[in-house]
Amino acid sequence: MGRYVNKTLIRDESVVYETTYHWITFCNFRAIITLFIAPLIDKYTSEFVITNKRIIIKMGLIKRVTHETNLAKVETVQVDQSILGRILNYGTVRIVGTGGTLKSFEKIRQPLEFRRKFQEVTL
């Protein structure tokens, strides 16, 4: 479990599922130009977590971007996968909150498992 999530857990909250970026993030021009350092930083400083009370997403090393949503405020978790994404098990996770707020996170490892865990917790 990531350090950020450990620091932000509230009383009676526990991690149900955690994932990160897929290794496919190393297969692009940005990775080659930065000698694979940029995707390494992205992979090891990003946390995608479902707890029994909320979804916590944290990205970034120097500039931190966080997205935390109570499970009761999430309308749906959508998953988009290309053909290659289905074969290699990665995709885009879209979290739709109440009021139509939308957050998208690309190249997430095991996106269908992320959605399944969300559905299990909310039932």
C-alpha cells in the first residue's frame, strides 16, 4: 500500500483493492526520451486505491494531484479497453460522480478488476 493512502486512511477504513499503471506506459516516445525515468516515476508515485469508504487516486512526485471520492458519491465506474488493452489487461478507468463530474485515468493495470472491486464494496 502506498504512503499517501496510509496517511489519509480514516477510522474504520481499510484498503479493498490497489493497482497502478500498466507496464505499457514504458512503450512511448516520452519514455525513450527520458531514458525510462519519467514512466518509472509515474508508476511508483501513483496510487489507485479502493477502500471500504472511498476511492483514492494520487498521482505525481513533485506536483501532487489527488482525487478522493466517497463511494456514495460515485455513480459509476466505466472501463474502456482497446483490443491491445484487452489482450494485455490495461485500460482507461472513468469515475463518474454525482452531478456528472468525470475523472479519467489511462493505462491502468487490471481495470476490470478495479471496477469489480468497486461494485463489490458498494453492494
